[in-house]
Amino acid sequence: MIATPFPIDIDGTLSPLSRGHADPTIRLNRGEAWATFRTPNGPATLAVGSFGLDVRAEAWGPGAAWALEQAAALIGAEDDLSGFEPQHDTIRELWKTHPGIRITRAWGVMRVIVPTILEQKVTGIEARRAYRAMVLATSEPAPGPSGLFLPPDPAVLAATPYFTFHPWGVEQRRAETVRAACAQAPQLEAAAELPLEQAKERLARIPGVGPWTVAEVARLALGDPDAVSVGDFHLANDVCWALAGEARGTDDRMLELLEPYRGQRGRVQVLIEAGGITAPKFGPRVRPGAIEQL
């Protein structure tokens, strides 16, 4: 049992880790979550459930003890709110409505970076389908009674030819980025022990990994509450709408509006996303495309 200093919304906190309802590596229910990991000690499945200020945690597999040690960081119990003070009515209301949504620190880097790379330059539907297909094609069932699969083994993906990714809906560019990241998996996992700026610099050295991917990984895997996903297709519009009532905005304008929250800008992003606040849509939706067009 984990005694938390504040109530935690388990499924709300961990929802950014889920790549859709069909993600075979994680399952979220009201007040509980099941997630699988490749730990330094072997595969593990972790189940957490919230009971007021207490969170029940149970784990299975060779890496069970290690996973339990990471459970508090995973659920956001170690999240640091220092310097966070809502400056806008919208953020004040979102924080009042979602006080249990915290910043996760989800071990490990590879568990986060692979599906994040798959989300580059495509629709969410395409990315989720690709990740599910990748997991089912390359991974194995996780220990315990969850019925989930382990995240892909980086060593397996690094050795997988790029053309094998095609049936999963992944073109050569993203396939090679995944392969490059997986080839440096030990160094990337070790980045979690570095100061944040050094860790992000290490991530950015991977060919094909830019500021958007670095921010997503830093916020989810490293627990960085200031990581803003600059370059996102929708985020600038949504932030500008939430903070200034402007239906369209640039990354520069978004960062200008977020400046009062420096140090906690990623938390504002998380709250806006959790609240489902989106800018008005004026044009047709982006349709999934064929990988040969990417």
C-alpha cells in the first residue's frame, strides 16, 4: 500500500501513457490501472488502485519488486507542485475540477519513446493502430492475470528491418527513428538518472527525434512538469483558446501565454488536455493517409 500525501486520480494521471483503449500494454479503469514493463530485473505487470489517500499496488513477474519500488513515481505521488499557481480563470477551474491529475514519472524511457515516435506526423488513429500491431507482432504476454502484453523489446526492434514495419502502417522514416532509438536503449534508459536538461540533450541526439518527441518523453518518462510539446498539430491552438480565447495560435504565442507558468508549463498542457478543451474547428479533419505518402 502506498500512502499518498494527496488524493490521486489514477486513470487520469496515467491516461497519457495509454495509446488508445486497445493499447495491449496498459488498461485503465475508474480508479485503477494495469501496466506492463520491461524492468532491469525482467518483465513485470503492475496493478494500482486508489482508495482515498492510499493506493494499493500489486505486481507479478521477475521485475515485480522493482516495479513496486517505482509505483509511487508512476502514479504521480512524487509530483512536485512547487511554483504552480493558476494565473487564468480556465486553469484555476481545471485545477479545481482535476486536483488528482498529477505528472507521472513512468519508467522507462523506451516504453514511452517508441509509441511517441510512431505518433510523429500522423493522426492519432494511425499511431495507435501501428503501436498495437507492433506489440502484437513482436512482443509476448506479460506475467500475471492481466491478459496484457509487454512493451516491445528494444533489442528486437533495433534488429527488425525497416520494411517489416510497413504492414503495421509505419513508413521508413519513422521505422528508422524507432530502430535508432532502440539501438541506444541502454544509454536512453540511463538518461533517467541524469539532470533533466542533460537527459533531454541525450534524447535529442537520436536522428529523427525533435523537440516535440523530447518534450513528450520528458514529461511522461522523466516527470518534467515544464515540458511543453512544441510542434504539436493542435496544442498551440488549444492553449491559445484556453488562455486567451484565441481560436488559432502559433507555438510562439502559446509559449508567450504559458510564460507565467514557467517551470510548470507542461502541467498546464496536461490540465487543458484532461479538461477536453479544444479550439473551434473551422476546416476538414485530417484523414489517415497511406504510408507511401509520408
